[in-house]
Amino acid sequence: MPRLSYRRALTRALADEMTRDESVVVLGEDIRVAAANVTTGLLKKFGPERVRDTPLSEQAFTSFATGAALAGARPVVEFQIPSLLFLVFEQIVNHAHKFPLMTGGQCAVPVTYVVPGSGSRTGWAGQHSDHPYALFAHVGVTTVVPATPADAYGLLVSAIRCDDPVVVFAPAGALDLRADVTDLTPVPLGRGVVRRAGADVTVVAVGHLVHDALAVAEELAGQASVEVFDPRTLYPFDWDGLVESVSRTGRLVVVDDGNRSCGIAGEIIATVVERVRLAAPPRRVTRPDGAVLPFAPALDRAVQPGRDQLTAAIQLTLKDG
């Protein structure tokens, strides 16, 4: 198979699942013209009945998807930017997520929400740059953040086949990544992966930051052996896999493109220290508390977590203890 971009892997997953299962439909704003360049070619292949442009009302089309799922469809809803999820938190969390629980399992709501954007995309300012995956993990909605083209394909396929709502975040910093993919297969939800083995410190990296963590691990190879753990799914989280890693290395650093307070990085650290005795205090690299990303690209980049901050955090952790 030729080199595949992360963005095209998402497109391929949608096309393959729509071919396999006629109940899969895709809807959202401007998806016929593929404004986010994820739904390219789907209209021509599957027609307007299954690739549906919607009015500019996130609340309306998200609620429509819930109803369609209750009626037997498997809708995939595309959002142009993650910040729009704030508009539909009610529809996803209080409706789609809770219907199966409140009916004693008598109904399924198999809706997938595909959310490209944020994460290393600069110049989009405060109302277009949020990365709110921690909010969905907090309330128990299945939440995935693929880092590679193969995982973008495999996790989206598994999300579409899941009988519960799943939010798939596709960070802008990963969308144009390309890789040689020898096999496209579903990736199980809730299972992390060690991207690089190491002995001195475990770095947990979320989404596009996996690639920064791998680059830093390579740069520090002469000084330390850095293990990189990619959770892939933030809820349910592969705690056993991470605990196994940290039990070997004894040290933990988390890099996460979310805000510091009440973020997924803090949850990862808290859960690990409940189960593992660390050799040094854990550290996290995140956006600052209450971060609202500025419009100016230089200031934007200064706010987002990156390689320099991660390198410093690893070195401090190795010095401690």
C-alpha cells in the first residue's frame, strides 16, 4: 500500500464503512464539498441521501443524528472545529450518551463524532482552538485521539461499529502526516500502545504530540532511555498497559494539548501514582491554566506544549529522586 496521510486514512475509513454497511451515513456542515477535506469523494460515490449537508446549526444536526441512530442508522457527524462541541455538549452527553443507560440497555445510539482541528494549528484564535477531549472523558463518553494514519483509520472504523457514541478527535498537527501503511485494520477501543521502548522514564503523549515525544526521545537517546506510550483512547483508558510501562521505568511525564487544570494529564498522573511507587515526582507538559490561545501565531506557539518544554520536563524528572 502506498504512503497514506492521516487525513486520507479518515476518508478511507468512512468510505470502507459506508460500503460495508448501508446504515452508515455522514452529515455535517459543507461536507459535500469536503470543507475539512475529510469527506472528499464521498458524495460522488454514495450520493446525497447518505452524504448530507446540514443547516448551520450544530444543535440541530447533532440531535438529528441521535434520532437517526435510534431509528437504526449509524450516523457519522463531522464538526469543522473542536470548539463547536461546546454548543452540543447537551445533545451528546445528556441525550445520545445517556439514552442506553436510562432505558436499561433497550436502545443503542451508534453515533460517531469526527472532530478535525486544533492541536498545533496556529492563528485560529480563542474561539477556534480548544481541545476539549477531557470533558468527554470526564462524563464517560468514549473518546479517542489517533496519532498515526493507521490508527486514524482503525480507530474510526471501530468507532463507527461501536453501538455507543464515540468522539474521534483528529488533531490538526497530525492531519497531514504520511506513513507507509501495510495493513488497514480496526484498532480496538481502549487499548494503548508503546511507540518506543525505554528503561528510564515513560512519556505519555496524546495525539499529535506522540511525534514530538518520539523526536525528543531520539534526541535524548545518548542521555536517557525514554519510553513513549500512546493511549490512543482516553476513555476507556488502558490503565493496565500504562501501569506496566511505568512499573518498569519508575518515572512518568505526560504531554497533553489540553489545559492544565482538570486536564487529562492530571488524571493520568493521579491514577498512576495510586498504583505505582515512582522513583521521582511525575511531571506534566500542557497548555497553561485557563489558556485562551491568542491570534498571533508566535504567541499561539508559545502557549501550546512542544518539544522544548517536554525535554526540560524529562530532564528534571531524571534528576529528581
